[in-house]
Amino acid sequence: MAKLYFRYGAMNSGKSTALLQVAYNYEERGQHVLLAKPEIDTKGASQIESRLGVTREVDFLIPAGGDARALFRDERERMLRRGAEGLIPAEPVDVACLLVDEAQFLSAQQVDDLFRIAVEDGIPVMAYGIRNDFLTHAFPGSARLLAIAHSLEEMKTICRCGRKAVFNGRVVGGRFVFDGDQVAIDEAAGGGTAPDVVTYESLCGNCYLEESGGRLG
Ligand SMILES: [Zn+2]
């Protein structure tokens, strides 16, 4: 039975890099994958960007409120047609895996769509995302993935103090902030100290509480 996998971690834990590596591994064996991400993630628009410099265009974007399973089926059909027309190697021509980046921004309903793609359509789905927001609350997509994914895997990264990072501190204009909207995309890669440039720093529990003055959520 195909499974829904959720690989989660703090910011900068290498999720996009790992996703692109998995795509590469499949394709090296002559298999086909489809890449998707929610449309809300404006960073890189329709690309998956690894911090190591590798980027790749997604096959489809999932808009807010969109039916992720229907979008997947359209792309799968397109791939099967291209195989039949000899545009891609004919065997094996079906989708071996669906890879979803920034899955925290999906709705619970869209995560259910991914579950059905795995269980009912028989295609493995690997979703990558951040578990919690800058106030330590679970993102809707992540909460649902943690609840129903067949397989959970934590991707680890370290805090500035050397402990394992589990939180994502939001930095605006060079200072940690603890109020604001749940979603604020870090547009400026490489950081910055301009007044409204948003960046994130992965923090352990100790450093998060230190920065927040003891506030959790
Ligand atoms: Zn720390």
C-alpha cells in the first residue's frame, strides 16, 4: 500500500534539499515524480529552492481552497499521455511519487486529499514542511499531517547554542517579534536588517523562551 509521509523540521533543516534529492534518486532510476507546493508560498513563486543553490520548477501549484487530488490527477493524466506519445521514456511511465514542499501551508482538507492520493490512487506522497509557526502553534497543514500521515520523520537542525532546534523565531528588522500574522514569508534570502525584512532563526526551547521573555505561544 502506498503511504503518506511527513518529513518535518524547523526552518533551515534542509527540507527542500532533501526533497530535490529524493526526486533525483527516483529519476536516476528512470522513474517519474511530480513536484507540487501550495500557492501561498510566494518565495520562489513556482520553484522549489534549496538553500544549497539547486532550484527546480514544480509541476503544479496548489491554490488556497484547491482540490489537491484533482490537480494531481490532471498532472498524472498528462504524464501518461506524454508516455503514450513517446515524449518521455515509456516504461515505467506512471508517477512513482508525489513530492510536496512547504506542506505546512496546505489546509487540513488538502492534506486529506494527499492521504487519498496515497491510499486510494496508490501513489506514495512525501510532504515536507515546518511543524510550528513563530508562536509555536502548529500550522494547519502540519497539524493534519501529524495526525494522519503513515510515516513521520523529523529532520534535524541545530540552534545557535548547539541544541536541537524545534522552534522558528521570527526576526523583523534584526529583532525577534512575537506578534503578527501566522504567515510572513521570508522574501529576503540571506537575512537583512531593513525595518520590515522578515527572516527566521531556528531555535531550541531554551533560546526561544529566552528571546520571548518566557512566553510560549
Ligand atoms: Zn538554543
